Amino acid sequence: MLIEHPPLATHKKTTHRALWVVCVVFTGLVVAAIVLLATHWPFTRQALTNALQEASGRTVQIRSFSASYFPPGCTAEGISFLRHKHPDGPPIITVEKLTIYGSITGMLTTPKRLSEVRVVGMHMQIPPKRPGETPASVPLDSGPGGKSLMISKIVADGAMLEFLPEERGKEPFRLKIERLAVLNAGSGHAMKYRTTLTNSEPPGEIRAEGTFGPWNAQDIGATPAAGTYTYSDIALDVFHGIHGKGQARGKFSGPLSRLETEGNVEVDGFHIDGGGHTVRMETTYKATVNGTNGDVFLNPAAARFRNTEVEVRGWIAGHESEKGKTAALDVAVPKGRVDDLLLLFAKGQPGMSGNVRLNGKFTWPPGPRKFLEKIRLDIAFGMSGSKFTSPNTQDSVNRISESAAGEKKTEQDVDLHTVLSEIRGDVHLAGGTATIPRARFQVPGADADVHGTYNVLNGRVDLHGTLDTRGHLSDTVTGFKALILKIATPLFKKEHGVRIVPFQITGDYDNAAVSIDWKGRH
């Protein structure tokens, strides 16, 4: 069979024609893309101004602008978002420098995608949502026209957010964003973030990562957020009266104004003004946090130090006409040590030791006064197995108990043992003075009702009461005091064999003296 092959020139002609067609089509596409980009080029001064104004609903001014084409993008400096009512006043938002990086393919896709946006030196004031007022829009979304825009990465370093308080004249709650990276940002989408920021109250560095958004421009507090965090180098000194450095870690989720969070805090070197001791404190907590103003609701928090646990529930929040925040807390010690609690307030060693249970209310208002001068405390307490650390005070208690048991003074001197006390009562602390309206003091064979004051600032004790005992008072002391008490004993009431004796505890906290209260005798 004879097979006829086409000439080689025909093959070459066909190949050249195909290549020519491809080149024409490609050139046409390039020309079309250039025409399309030329008519819809987003990186112009006017286009950027329009986009920012559309997103914020505010007039925007740009001090300087420059565009780039390879890669496509632009840089704007000195950006100001003006106020609605007072455009001549300080801008509500300023940005030192905004740089946008795009790509040709990103401009041709749907939705359009920017490769990266860098924001340097942003200062934003976020107004509160006041009743009866139209909420202000804050531009962190991309506006109605941005629903077809995605941003692969946003980097914002050196930003300052100020959440303005509802009460005019109060200090704003500040968050300084040292570093921030946001991935896949776009209107209507939750964004992934990683950030390092500095908190204003209490001062410290926060590192967090998680999801944020979609941004709610009309109600910032409704914007959802979630993530994990560490809060390091927390300076407690800002609270005027307490000291220490804290480290915290935890997780959170919910709308920005009602974040549900839980975690733990470790504080080293915790101590109170006026006290001479430091302790290590560990706290676990569940709380609701208003991320727009820093208010906190504890439900609950449990602090542990030494052999004592303190449970706390309540608010730490700002109030009208006050600068700073007030802590209003319900406090309980289900099981603890009185010497641990007193250690926080005492300059020397605690004056008592023993088990303690208490519950009550604690109020800590803001202000520059010392911690012990401004706190208010109303508690009911009970102590068991208690003893005084002062040898003189405890010796007096021992002798009262052993006298009531029938021991003579000579027998006590031979075998004087430590007597443990039971104490219960109420305490009201205000202005640095603890007032005890009534307390019940019990030792084997004797009971006492006590009232009076204790000054936590200078350690002065002034307690008075009556002692019910079956013993002989002269057996509780020695020397001249014993002679006086033998003569005076018949003067005190005696009911059913029980002697009712007025007494007082006065002097310095570390070495208080127990004596007969002659002015208060019955």
C-alpha cells in the first residue's frame, strides 16, 4: 500500500498558526486585564479615601499618599477619621501609616483579595453606648462595599485602643497593642488573631490567640471573641494598698461586653500596706468580663495562701462620679487559720493562732488612701483551738481556766498548760478601726462577752467585757495583784456559783494586757 505523507512545511505552518492564535488570545487577555484594572484600579488616593469613609461613616483626611504597581498597592500616611459633631476637634481615630499590598490575580478574583495590610501607630477612641443615643460606628469592618473583599493578613503594631467611659470625666480603659496579626479578615467573617498587648489596669502584658468577629460596628460589645491567653507581670501596686507580681493564664469566649473566662493567677510577694509579711497566693476563678471597660464579675474566685482558702464573689467595677473601680465582694473562709489572716495585717508575728471560719462583705473603693484606711469589712467569724502568741496574754488565759477548774495558784505554777479558746462574734472595719460590737470568748470553765475596738493602723487594742468564772481571781495572778483581788473578789456578782467579773484587754496588739476593768465592774 502506498501511504502519502504531508510535506514537513505543512506541519510547521500549522504549528506557527496555533502559536500565533495563542499569543493573540493571551495578548487580548492581558489587554483586557489592563483595561479592567485601569478602570477599576483600587489603589488611588481617592479610592482609598472613599473606602475608608464608607467603612467608617466619617470624613477621612490623608496627609500623604503614594501608589505602587509591582506589586500593586499603596501607602498612606497621616490618616485622620474626623468627628461628626466637632470635625475641628481631635480625630476619633488616627493612623500614622497604612500600607496595602495586593496582587494582579487578587484583583481579578471574586471576592477581591489583598495579600497584606500593615497599620502602624493607630490610636482609636471607642465611645460608649449610652441609653437614648444613636450608637457610633467604629471602622473595623470593611463597610457595605467590602463584602466582596478579603484580606489574607493584617498586621497592626503599636496601636492604642481607648474605651471611653459612660460617665464623662472618668479615665478611659486603655489597651496598647504592641503586636497584632489577623488572618483572613473580611466583612461577615470571624478572624483568626494572635496579639501581644499591654493592659492599663492592672498593668501587665497579655498574649492571646483565638478568633474575633465578625465585627459589629453598631454595637461593639456584641462582637464575639474567643481564645486563650497569658497575662504576665501583673503589677498590683496600681490598686493603692496592695503589692505583688502576678502571672495569669486562662481561656475566654462570648461577646466582647460579656466575656466568660476562667483560669488561674499566681501572685508572688503579695503584701498589704501596713503589714510586714509577704505571702505567695494562688487563685482559681470563673468570671464575666466587660472587654469594653474592664469591669469584672467574679463567680467565684478562690484564693489560697499558706493553710487558708478565701472564696470571693462579686463585682469589681467603675461607678459614676468615681475615678477608678470599686470592689464589692462577698467573702467566705470555709476553713482557714486565723494566724494566716492576721499575718497579712501584722507588722510582727500574729497575736493569735488557731482555726477560723468567717463570712461577710468586703468593699474596696478607689482612691489614693492606704488600703487599710479605705476598705470596709463586715464579717461574722468563729475561731476554735485558738491561743495567744504573747506569753503574758496566754498565761493569763491559762490561769483563768485552771482556776475555774479548781486548781490553786501553786498547782498552776507546777503544771501550767496551754488552754485553747473558742471565739465567735462580728467585726466591722472602717477607716482603719475594727469595731467589735460583741464577741463570745470561751475557755474551759470560763466564758466572756467582749466588745471594743482594734486599730489596724497602729495596733492598739481596747476591748472590754465580762468574765463568768467559777474560779478564784486571786489564783490567776501573783504578788500584789493577788492580794488586791482577794480583797475585791466579794465585790463582784456571784450567781449560782459563777463569779461575774468585768475585765479589759488593752495595749499593743503584740503584747496586750488582760486586767480587771474597775470602771466597768458590776
